[in-house]
Amino acid sequence: QVQLVESGGGLVQAGGSLRLSCAASGRTFSTYDMAWFRQAPGKEREFVVAISWSGGRTDYADSVKGRFTISRDNAKNTVYLQMNNLKPEDTAVYYCAARPRPRTVLPRHSYEYDYWGQGTQVTVSS
């Protein structure tokens, strides 16, 4: 069993930045592909970005490419999401997700991830 705990959300003005963190329990974190998803009110959960177990591969949704950066520190069992130039449409609950079975192509569908955090709210004001 893996437990994921997100932190770092908050209220920020458009154009501002936030850094989300996702701390994972367990000794096998370094073998998991990780991802961030988000869900805005009244909308389906959507893929934001994924990172491979080694950190060597990433995949970004077009809506965040060039503004968001995912990284991970396997020694600290933590994955990060640096969000710059935030827009009001980035407002959502952000979820961290883990997939214990690494794949060559990073998954973008939520059903392909086995473990989820409780989410952290990001609100961007205009």
C-alpha cells in the first residue's frame, strides 16, 4: 500500500507561481511512475503531467506545457510540480497519483494509476 500526501496549494493571483509537493510512503517509490491530475468544479478529472520512475521521461498536457515543471527526488520519496504563470483556468483540486508498474509510454488516463492522494486546492484569481 502506498500513501500519497499533497501539499503546497493555495490562493495566488494570475501570473503567479506555486510549488506543489507529493510525499509518498513506502520503500519502492523509486520504481513508480508518478503523475499529477486536476479537477475543476463541474468538470472531469484531467491529466496534467507525468514523470517516469527514473525522472528521465516526462509528458505534459498541452495546456500546461511551458508553464509547469514536474520533478522528483527519489531519495526523499517526493514528486514536485512547479507551476508558473498561473491562469484562472488552472484553478482546480490537484491530485498526485502513482503507478507501481512502469511503462515505456507514460499513461494519461486516471484509471491507469493505482494510488491517489487526497488533493490540494489551487485557486488562481484574475
